[in-house]
Amino acid sequence: MIKHLYILGPALLISACAMSPEAVENEMEIELDAVPANVIAAANRALPGIQLSEAEYEEEEGLMVYELEGMLGATRYEIEITPEGEVLEIEQIDD
């Protein structure tokens, strides 16, 4: 089960609610060291202390985003961040 913590901006909220799994047009797993420093910094500002473990670069409805996954304490999170470093969404993942 995934809990949405927040989504920035009403347009993003509307598009996130309308998004289906088919809306992800293109995704590619990448190494964490290939993620731009400003994207990593944005993740650390959004969730201080997160230990990032995985990264993907994906296109969602025409917008390219980085999706980072990691642990903060005993909780797993996914963070979607634009290449410019804007945090779009943080999801808490319940395994």
C-alpha cells in the first residue's frame, strides 16, 4: 500500500489522480551516481537523512522525472523529482 504524503500544485494533483499505469511512457533504471547532484540534494532536503538505494529516469505524460527510492529509518519512500530539482511527489511505501 502506498500513502501519498503530498503533491505540489493543483495541476500535478489533477494529473496524478488521472494517471494510470499506462501513462508511464518510458522508464529506465539508472545508477545513483548518474543522478544529477541537484536532484539528490532535493531528495535530501525533502527527506533529511534518507538513504537512497535505487533510481529511475522516466517519462510520465510527457514530463521527464527522476524517481528515487530509499529508506528513512524503517520506512521506504519513493520521491519524484524534476531534472531542475523540483520535488513533485513523495510516497511512503508499506511493504
